[in-house]
Amino acid sequence: MLEEGLINHPAVGFGESGRKANELRVLLAKIEESESFPPPAAEMQRTECLKSLREIAMPLAERPARGDLTGEVCHWADGYHLNVKLYEKLLLSIFDVLDEGKLTEEVEEILELLKSTWRILGITETIHYTCYAWVLFRQFVITGEQRILQYVIEQLKKIPLKEQRGPQERMHLKSLHSRVEMEKGFQELTFLQSFLLPISKWADKQLGDYHLNYAEGLMMMENTVAVAMLVRRLLLEEPETAMESATISDKEQIEFYVTSSIKNAFTRIIQDVEAISQATNEHPLALLAEHTKKLLQRDNTIYMPILSQRHQNAAAVSASTLHKLYGIKLRPFLDNAEHLTEDTIAVFPAAYSLEHDIMQVIVSSCADGTSDAYCRKLNLFKIETASGTLVLRWVNSQLARILNWVDRAIQQERWVPVSPQQRHGSSIVEVYRIVEETVDQFFSLEVPMRPGELGSLFRGIDNAFQVYAKTILDKIANKEDIVPPVPILTRYSRESGIKAFVKKELKDTRIPDVLKSIEIDVAATSTLCVQLNSLHYAISQLNKLEDSIWARWTRKKHHDKLTKNPAEETAKGFQKKDSFDGSRKDINAAIDRMCEFTGTKIIFCDLREPFIENLYKPSVSQSRLESVMEPLDMVLNQLCDVIMEPLRDRVVTGLLQASLDGLVRVILDGGPSRVFSLGDAKLLEEDLEILKEFFISGGDGLPRGVVENQVARVRQVIKLQGYETREIIEDLRSASELEMQGGRGKLGADTKTLLRILCHRGESEASQFVKKQFKIPKSGETVYV
């Protein structure tokens, strides 16, 4: 001990005491030599040497010290390493002998007593607290007692910083070095480095995998972080350490702990997932996403409150790291995904949900508005884009399938009511079945979707119903084809009027044109009614289908935790209110056209003989409208028996329009066999009133206002029949000039109508006028043309 303390590690020169140092070495050699002597001689030599040793050791121990650090003399100045080791041994006495994890009750008295050794051992306040912290730390590592680690923190806080130390202490500490064997060879360390670097390395190692090391002991982790930061601050003041760590801030050190521990935890998760996947056949990436989400939640809930005290965005660092690590595993899968498969349906939602949670953590943890910076650094998975592409492919294939079903359903349709209560065809039921099946499959695809995919589904379904309506329309004849051709305009001839009519019936060279409408395959009225009912069913169910799709979309986006602006829904070119506007427009147009066609078909085909061919032949008084009312009433009743109630007024309005068209046709273009006189106007007005009241049906039919509006145009034509021939001729002459300027004559009729009134007027004056002015031949001359 004397040799180590006084001779082997001289920090203060011997000077005049050099001779005594040599004498001390000789005496120590003699004591060692005495070990080989017989007992009496050995005892004698040792006794003499020990007496002389005391006399030599005292002046060596009391030679002048450096400055006044420990007084005028330095009692144990030279053996720095030995001094510290001795002081460490002395400090170990603070621990309870029976329980090494506790301090003895006399700890304060022991520490006070140890202060008496400071002058002898060259101990300063900095050295004391450093040694004391080291002893406590080593005991903590041995025992694992958390309370001791708190004592370590207390002692580290007491170690004075460089500016708090006196000049003599700074000089003394600067002279103290130790040579330690490191991984890269031996390294010279300062006093503080030799004690604090091991503590720092231990803390870095523990915190570099805090998920493993602090699965339960959060207080222990918090204390470890405190130790790491305190030691780091002290070491940064040491010249060599400061040079190596100058570019690493405390925040960056915390980031290192976070990223290191996350990587280690993620590696262990991958190993666990591989084992689970083999046992359950679940896709590894889907499992990995779920386990990563749990790791994110655990990290954010348990560990981030501790680390965020020293790095407010630590949670964002953790989340960003997890995003990067999972993204590396996910990217190859995304690059190779071409179709919606069981794997994509399993992986996409899991990855999307994970990324959403990661973004939420970043946004919520960065209260200072730095979340954008972290989000911009992320290489986003873009699951919605990849998923959307695959969903669009699937939607397009399904929509093609729907169109095939629409065509097939109509081809197989017999146009008979499904049941007395359901008077629509089975084809529209089948179309809705396949559409709803597609919608169910669409929403069963539990993959992230953008509004564009929903828009594609809407457009496809919309198109399917448009095709359905168009296909029905394509199967009916053109309205123009079922209306008989208008007879060639002739003028009244008293001699040949009736004769011409008879001859026309016997032989008619215009038979191909006249019979064209008869030869066309026109659907039965009941068939047209079922088709109308089917179109009505199609449009009536659209609202229900539309609401169902939007409700399921809302639930889906809520489930997907979509965080985008709701306005984005309308930015994609469609809105909830107009999702099926195309089919609504086309179906309504189809219904209107079919109602018009049905009315035309009834009047010009079914009632052609009594109405178009025989009404007012040979005169108004001999063939009144009453003869047509019974078959018209019968047809109307049959129509109302089949047609659905919501369509009744529209269909009956079509029949009303066709009836009025037929009446105008008979009056203005009834052919050479029809002749009208001035006195027929009153009879025609009575017939028109009968027709009007028939459709009003005492309030049970069409609204009176609707019928009055429709009848008005025919009433104007009948009114013309009451004017004198002279008045009509004058108005025709003035109307011809006014029409060039966009106007009409005083009677309010166009020249075409006025001319036809004159042609069918049974008066020579009218006949001569149209002959002279318009070169129109008389009836008998045109029968065989």
C-alpha cells in the first residue's frame, strides 16, 4: 500500500525526498526478504525495518503539494488510482451488509466520517460525488434496486459543472488520467470520462431497446433517461468527448433511442408474425400491420410521455420510423398487385389503417405545427391509389357483366306481370337483383376506396338502367310508322265526292303506303303497359338504391377513418342528389315516349276503323263521336286495369293527346270522302265537349285544367269551321303575307290549317278559290294518282 501510494504513481516530484524514496524501496525489499528467514531472525528484521519505514514514510507523504488544493501538505498525493480505489472501498461501507440493495441507516454519519480522508487521499467535491455516483450505480446494476438508481441521479446532479469548479480543482482534475483498453485499442481518459462513460454506455444500451428492457418498469426507464441526460451533459464538457459529440444534441440522442428501440422491436415482431402466419395461414403483411399498429399504440401510450419531456416530437419520430420500416416490407407487394385477390383484400385495409393511425399520431403529437414537415418526409403507401386502380378494374368487369344481364333479361322477358300485385315485368326485378348483388360485392371489398371508385360504380349502374330503357324503346315501333299516311290534299267536288270514296275503297293504288302501318308488328297494349310499369319500377326504386349506396359509403368511410375534406366528394364530378340523373332523365323520357306511343297506337291502330277511318263519314251529322266513345271507354278501362296507379294520369294523358290528334286528323286531313259545312261547327264543338268530359270523368279522371289545356288547340280548329268561307279566304291571304314576318292572320291560324279548312269545306266558293290559288285538284281527279 505504501509503495503504491508514495512511490509508484508520483504526481508531485520527490525533490530532496528522492533519497528517502530509495531508502523506502530498500526497506520494503528487506521486509519481503525476511519472509525467507527462520522465525526469530525474520521477526527481528521486520521489526527493525518497520521502525525505519515509519520515519521515512512520513516526510514522503508530507512533501509540498500542488497549490493549496488539500492544504500545505499532500498526505497521499501521488497514488491517484490507488486513492480512488481506496475511496471506492470506503464508500462501499454505506450499504447494508445484510441487504446490499439498501443503504445502511448510518449512511450520513459514514459519509461525514469519510470526509476526513479527503485531504489524505486528494479527494475533492467533484471526485467525491463522481465516485459516490459510480459506487451507487455499480450497486444498482448488481442488485437491480430502483431506489439506488434514484440516489445515482441525486449524486450526478451534485457533480459541479466545469464553471462551478475552482481553478485548483480544475487543474487537479486535468492532471488525472487513466489508460483504458477499448475496442479500438488503449485510450487515455480523464477522471470524469473514466467513471461516466461506462454509465453512459449502459444507459444508451438500455434505452436503445427500451421496448425490451422496460416492458413494465416505466419509472426505471424514466430514471435511466435522467441518468443518460445528466451524464451526457457532464461528458460534453470534457474536451475529447465534446469534440466527438458536438454535432449531436439531446433531441438527436432521444431520436437515436427511439429509432433504435423501434427497429429492434419491429425485428422481433417480424419473427413473431412469421410464426403466427405459418400457423394461421393469414397473410404476413396483414398480420405485421396489426402488430405494428399495436406497437405504435403501446409506444405512444407508454413510452412517449417519458421521452417527450426531452423531445416534444418524439412520438412523431417513433411513428415515422414505424412507417418507414413497414413501408419497406409493403412496397414489393404493392408493386406486384394487379388484381383484387384474397391477399390484397387482406393487406390493403390493414396497411391503410396502420398509415392512418401513424398520421394521426404525428398530427396529434406535433402541437407546434411541425407535423407537415414530418408528413412530407414520409414515403406514403398510397394504398387508396393502388386499391382504387384494382377496384376500378373490378367495377368495370362487373359493369360489363351487368350489361350482359340487362340484355339477357330483356331477351327472355315475356312482358307479363310478375303478379297481380306486382304488374311490372320480371326483367327489371332481375336487373335490380344483379345490380344489388354488385353493390353488395363492392362494399364487401374491405379495401380503401376513393370517391372516384364510387363514382365509377354510380356511372356504371346509371348506364345499365339507361341501356334498359333504351332497349325497351328500341323494341317498339316508331310513332310515325303506325300513323296512316296523310291523304293527298284535294278540294271538294259535289259530283264525285261519294263516288270517289267508293272507288277508293275498291281499288287504291296507294295501298303500300296506306297499309304500311298495319303490317308493322306493334306490341299489344297490355305489353306496352307492362313495359311502362317496368320502367316506373326501375325509376321508383332508384331513390332507395341511391340512398342505400350513400349510407353504406358513409359507414365505410367512417370505418376507414377518412380524414379528408368532405368537399372532396363533390370535387370528383358527382353529388348525392344527381348520382342517377342520367337514368332518371332517360327513363322519364322513355315513359313519356311510350305513353305517347301507347295513346297513338290505341287511336291510330286499335280504334283506327271507328275513329280514323269512319268518324264524320260521309258527314258529321251521320257519324258523331258518340260512336267511338264505347270502344274508347273499353280500351281505357283495360288500360287502367294493367297500368300502375302512379302512371295512370301519364298514360291517359297520352291517350287524350292521341285522341285529339286523331280528331284534328279527321277534321283537317280526313281525305276526299269527308266534307264539312258551316253548320258542323256546333256539332263538332259538342263532340269535343263529350271527349273532354270523358277524360275528366267527373273528377275521377285527369285534372280539368290539364284536359282544358290539351283541348284548347282542337277548339281553335273547330272554331274555324264556324267562320264564313269569305272570312277564311281573306284571313288566308293576309296570313300568307304575315307568316313571312313571323305573324298570323286575325283568326289566329296558320296558312296550312286555313287551306285544309277550305279544301274540306263543302262549298263551290272554297273549291274554286283553292283551285285557282293553289292548283289543288278536285277529289275525283286524284283517286287514281
